[in-house]
Amino acid sequence: MTFDKQARVLAVIFLLLGLAILTIGQVTYRQQVAHLKKVHLDDLQAVANLKVDAINGWLAERRANVISASGNPTIANTLADWQQSKSQDAKASLIGFLQNFRLAYNFSSAELIDVNGQRLLGVGDDVSHSPELLLIAKKAMDTGTAQMLDLHYHPEDKSIRLGYVSPIFIHNGYDRQSLGLVFVGMRADIYLYPYIQNWPRTSASGEFVMVRREGDEFLYLNALRHKPDAAFNLRQPISTASLPVAIDIQTGIQTIAMEGTDYRGVATLFAGRAVPDTPWYLIAKIDESEALAELKLIAMKTTGMVILALIFTLTILTMLWHRQRLQSIRAKAILAQELQASEERYRTVFKQAKLPSLLINPLDGRIITANNAAADYYGYTVDQLQQMKVTDINTLPAEFIAAEMALAYEENRNHFNFRHRLANGEIRDVEVYSGPLTIDGQNLLFATVLDVSERKRMEHDLIEMATIDALTGLPNRRYFLDRLKDQVNRMDRAVTPGASVMMLDLDHFKLVNDTYGHAAGDAVLRHVAKLMQENIRNIDIPGRLGGEEFAILLPGIQSSEAFKTAERLRQIIASTPTILGDGTSISLTISIGISDILREDSQADTPLSRADKALYHAKQTGRNRTVLVKDMNVAN
């Protein structure tokens, strides 16, 4: 074959190679787009779920607060006395209770209302009631249960509020008489919206949208990032085809994650979920352009480099076309030079890549070479990295890493979640994308390292926000009751040892708040929580149930043994005063009730209720003492 024909063949091959590179690049880009969208949708779904759980937990606590107030027999008797005698003492006592109740749980207002929704007594914000309150109050009286007054707009102070009502009954033998209702009001911008509006990471477009359906439209309930006045002003038809909120409501599915167009007409990725026991839907969304920005930039740079490489190669082929008389050995020499230049270009691209990259021998885990980004990330020089193995930076056992590397090479897998150790000893969460690569006849793994520590930290923080009491650092009521429920379920197993639960309540805690202020009261609660954590076993689970009321789950020991722990804790608290910043010393005592967890208990509330009765008995018999359920003839 003459050199002319060889050149023509090479030209055809070049064109086909260019087309193949462009085709493969386009297919790869689409695959990466689909993968990246899925990653973002999974993240959005996790964020939406955590936000909804946080909102649901907050609503449950508010409902429990108002139920505890309406079910207080002292309040019911005092209200009955005031309604019959109009006693000023009874009125003052009721107002004092409402004020303390409002401050204790940070309500905007706390009121006693009659069955027609009219205010009898109240403290806090003095705004007119929503027309819906009468319907909600009637429903609460008819069902005998607490009801939520949904989000509504107050034109008087241009605020958005919600509330809870719970009926108050007084029992006469087997009959009960309705006296009215407890109503608590809350400003959404102070108490609810902070749960919604904080995006968990830096983002130019990420936001949460909460709506509810009203007829054939849906109403936006919160201010939006790109439309701050949207709350109770922006409405859109449910029939809107590609709108995330409309899709969420139309499907009726509890959770959804897909692509759509938002209220601005901008393409977005979104995940939505209905908030349980409310008419609300929560959407977490991010602009598609932001989600794909980095990938598009990489694609543009890669395309430019490929085009430059193709132009350069075409130039070389054109030069070769006009040098027909060169001897074959000269042609081979030129080809060898071009091959060497191509390898140098590859090395240049590898060294200058922005992400940390490694070439690894899959047989023994040796790092063949690393780029400058990897040296900067790990804190070693490139030469130092070339003397290391992946076991020196990966915190997993060496045999596990070797098995993973071999399996990745055989199955052509390219994604792992590892924890890597930097030169300064810091441990970072990383995603490692790797694939097989052959260089100079040697089979290697090409690995790119992506640091995801910040994303892992934010996921951990969101989980902690949903399970930890912000004031004391103890598990919150929801988390504690879940663990108690697990323990009750385990009691069905024959091999499960005994377990017990204790309830603790600070004696005369209201006097601390009244005398020293609520900041001092918060300091006392943190002090007591710290003493509890320091003086129980590692397997024991403490929790703050609300106000000054705590509980401790003690697996593996029965109430007689738990009594020793309780007495030791009671004596330590009584002898260890709280020292305020100004040197003031506050001493107080604690009352404790303890119950065994029995195999016949079917719900977590059952042993907790018995312990509460023992706690009440301790309070009634002088406080600063521990009472066992089995010692007071309380029915188990």
C-alpha cells in the first residue's frame, strides 16, 4: 500500500475516531447528567423528609403542651369556681397559670375561651380570633380532643398564625361537664417558618416551599426566596402541569421526587412530602442549572480539549500527507514521537485536574502516581504519595481494601464510600470513583476522590436536630419514647432481662423561675441534665419530656436495683447546687417515681404512666424522695 493510500486510510480513521469520541462523549455526558440528577433528587428527598419530621415533631410537642394544660384538674376546678362565683382570686390564679404556661412553651398567646370561641381570659398578643376558631372549638368539644387551628392571615398586625384548642371538662361521678377550652396561638414567622426556610447548605437557588390545597388552587404558605411576599398572597391552579407543588398534590403520593418547573417558570429538581395530620405539603427544590453547573463546566472544558487534540492531530496528518517520500522508518519514528506527545498530554491533563486523582496498582494497592490536587488535599508531596499504599490513607482494614479493589477491577465498578486520613491525622468522608485503565501494558485503577464530609455533617446535624433537646442536650421526648417502645417490644422475648423506667421532676422549680428568672431556670435544667448523664450507666437512656420533667430508661435491671441509682442521683442533685455566672448558688431537690417494665405491657405509655403515679405520690408525701410503684400498691 502506497503512502498516499495509507494517509487516506488514516484520514478516514481520524474522522471516524473524531465521531466516535464525540458520540461517546455525548453518551457519557447524558449518563452523568442522569446520575447527578438522581444524586440531587436523593439528597432533596432526604432533606425534605428530615424537615417534615422536624415540623411534625414540633407540632406534636405543641399539641401535647395544650393537652397537658386542658387536662390539668386544678385548672378545671379553678375555672369552674370562677365561672360560678366570679372570684377575683380564681381569676388571678387562672391568669397566672396562662402567663406561666405561655412563657414556659413560648406561645404568642394563651387563652381560655368558651364553647362559642369567645375569649374569657387571655395573656400575650391581643389580636382578634380567626373566624375558623368557632368551627375548630366546636369540633374539639364534640370529639373531646385537641384540634389545630390551621395557618391563617391576621390583617391587624399582618402576621401569619396558627394555634391549638383543647377542651376542658370537669368530672362529676360518671358525667363530665364542659367548661370551655384552652387556646394557644403561635406566630408562624417566629416558631414555624425557621424550621422551613433554612437551607442546609450553601445554594443560590435551593429553597423550601410549603402549600395547602384550597379548592382548585393551592396557596403558598411561606415566603419564597425569589418572591418574599408569597405567603398567603400567591395562588396557582392545581391543574398546572409541570409545577412541583401541583404534581405533588395531583399524585396524592406521600413522598415524590422528580423534575419540574417552579413558580418562576424555571426548570427545577424537587422532592415533596405531605406533612402528616395537616393539609400541608412541603417541597424541597433546587434549580436544575445549579445542580448541573459543575458538570456542564467540566463538559465544556473536556470538549474544548478534545477539539484541540483533534485539530492538532489533523494538522499532523496533513503534514504527513505531503511528506510521501519519507521512508517507513522515518514514519515510524514520527509515529513514536506522536505517541510520546500523546502520553505527555495525558500526563499534563492528569496533573492539572482540579479533583484529587490517583493511579493505583489493584494487585497490591500501591499508588503509582498522584496529581497536584491529590497532594494538596492529603497534605503529602507527590513523591511521598508514590511511596505509599491506599491502606496508608484509607481507614478500612487492609484486607477489606484489597478485596474491594480487586472486585472493582473485575466488575468494572467505579463508586465507593470511604473514610480517608490526611497527613495531619484528620479523617474525611469521601466518595471514590474508580475504573480500570491500561498504561504501558499495565492494568491500573484510575481513582478520583470527591470530599463529601460537609454533606455528611449536615445530614448528621439534621438528624440531631430531630432527636436532641436543644436546651439540655439530652434526647428529646420523641426519641426517648421511641427507645422506651423498643424496650417494651423486647420484653416479649424470653431471654430479655428485666428493665425499669423512672420519672424525675424538679421540686418547686417554678419558684426558681419566679425568683431568679427563666435564664437561671434554664441553667438549673442544664445542670441537672449534666448530673444525670454523669451518674448513670452508658446503656441507660435519659430524656427530657418537657419543662422540668425528665425520665431515664434502665435496661437490664429491675426497679429494686434502679432504686439505688435513683437515690444516688437524688442525693447528688440535692448536694450539688447550680452556680450562676454572677456567683449565685441555687439548691434544689428532685422527686422520683420508678416502675418495672412488664412483659404484659403493650405500649410505652403503660410503664411510664405507672412511674408517673409513683412520682406524683413522691410529690404528695413530701418531695425529695424516691417511690417504687410496687411499694405503693399501684396497679401494674
